Amino acid sequence: MIHNFSFHTTPQLHFGQGSLERLPQELKQWLPQSVLLVSDPGVLKAGITAKVEALVVDAGCRVSIFSEVEPDPRIETAEACADVARSCKADVIIGVGGGSAMDIAKVASVLAHSEQSIHAMFGIEQVAVAGLPLILIPTTAGTGSEVTHIAILSDEQEHLKKGIVSKFLFPKLAIVDPLLTLGVPAAVTAASGMDALLHAVEAFTSKNANDLSDTLARRAMRLISENLRGAYQNGQNIEARTGMLEGSMLAGMAFANAGVTAVHAFAYPIGAEFHIPHGVANSIMMGPVLTFNISGNPAKFAEVAECISGAINGTSVQERAKLSVEIMKQLAHDINIPKNLSSFGVRKEHIPDLADGVLKVTRLLANNPRPITRDDAIALYMEVL
């Protein structure tokens, strides 16, 4: 049965090797005078920011650069970026980098164009007005932020990651060029790749999945599972890089509409409190949380196994469902993702507070195939301590 659903994504994108070269002609259609590039120190050092800057200059625009975006970016970073956008009178903001840089660009685009406080924007559709025109250019295959209307910021006072979800955070244009991912270090490739895979798996098993998000998630799961090891082992493998970036993008489209579930909810508190890289935090929590979720929709988890490993014959739905988690755990092992929270300084006495943090992530827990109690959360954290 086909059910009714709505679907939203970035209205225009260019995908493929060399697609970045289309930037000047796209900008010329908008006639901007001043452009703010938002990136991070790594992207700046790699020369990617300079390459984008040269293309913006070719379009006849003044360029300012904000490159102070840190991993798990803070609320204060978004506010500082918006201040720069105002001071340079930016007409367009371009986010170049991983999810952190793109999320800061998203939030700065609406902050710079509004009197609304950033704290009033957290939640679903709380942003009051549209922001400055926004272009997003990913340099990692991970968050899929270029095709989502979501930005995640760290609130250091509450030791939590918080989300802004608004139609005004979709960029006008995404340019998704696999050539920009060739220099990504192996550890970042691994962590961001597992994040992308979990976006697809969680979107597929979400209570809010629909026929279109499922179609995108299925292809994303196949692409990522087929290409992540190759991209990790040889960063110059352009075919693997292209497959990963397409998979990440499609997973982003899927979860922007279906939502992610409890793996991400568990990752947020440990990421905010212990600064565990987001993809690593998700990967560590993947085993216990997805195993817990199987009984909420075993048929969907059985299909996950088929998507990430090909046809599986002679096993029951329940066996295939359990196998899906084991296959993902083996993938994480093969690309050297850490397995335990204790290696990041998490101790048993931290677990109750972390569990309380999970229960605050109601936006994601609402999508989960099974309800999660505080006792459940404590037990799931303890499994990977």
C-alpha cells in the first residue's frame, strides 16, 4: 500500500566530478555583491576554501571568509559567524566543509537576516523568517547537511546538542563534487561514513519513514556499504569517493523527511559532554541501540541486512534482522572505529546523567521503533562502556 506523505529537499543541486566549476555561472544569476564563505581550519589548510574563493571572485563578487568553525560547533560560533555576515554586508553565504561548517552557514544565514534570538530558533519550525541565500558545498561524505533543513549546535551550558529544524535552512543550491573529498583523512572518512550509513538505516527504520524516503535509504545503504571500505583504504579512489558522496546525499534526503532515531539521540549527550566525534559516537552506540530496536520492526531490519550485504537466503526474518547489526559492527571494526565509551573518559558514574540527556532528545525519540525508558538508556550505555 502506498501511503500519503510529504517530501522536502534542497530545490537545486549539481552532483558529480567537477561540478564545483558551475559555481560562477550560478552566482551570476543572483547578482550578489558580497559573499561570505564559511569553512573550518582543515578545509582552509587543504586549499579548498581558496579554490571556492577564486570561483566566487570570477563571478565578480567581494569575498569574506569565516573559517573558525570547530567540530560540534557551539551556539557562540554561529552568532560570531552571523556578526561577520552583517559586517561584510553579505548577500549570499556559502558553506564549504563537513557538517559543522554547513550547519554554521545555515544558522548564520537566518541569524544575519533576523532580529530573532538563536535560542528561540531551536525546535521544529521555530525560525521566523527566511535568511540570506545559501549555497552548501560538502567536502566529506557524512552528514548530508547540504540536502537537509536541520542544523545541530552544541549548548555548552546544558551539555547537550540541540537542533534547529526549519524549511528556511534548506540551501538554494547544493554543489556535491566528489573531487573535494579526495584529501579527507582515513579516520574522518571512517567516522563520517558510519554517520551516513546510520542516517540511512535510521531513516529506513523510523516510525515516520515513507515510500520515497525508503527508496532513497535503500540506495544509500547499498552505496555506502559497497564503498566505505574502499574509500577508507585508498583516499584517492575516486569511484569509492563518488559512491560515498552520493550515498551520504541520499541518506540526508531520507532522514530529512523520515527522521533519525535513538542511535543519534544516544550520541548527542556523549558528543556534547566528552567531545566524541559525531560519527564515532553513533558507531559506538549502534550495536546496542539497533539491537534493542529490532523488535519494533523486524521486517525492516531484515531488509537492512539485504541492502548492506546482498541476498541472504535460508534465514528467518528475525535472524536477518539480527544479522543486519552484526554486519554493521563488522564494517565499523574493519575501518578501525573505537568500540567503547571508556576510551573517551566515560565512567560508570557518568551514565545516569547521560541517560537523562538522552530522554531530552524527544525530537528523535519520537521516531524510534520502540519507546525507551531511563532504565533502558542506562542499560544501553552500560553495554558499550
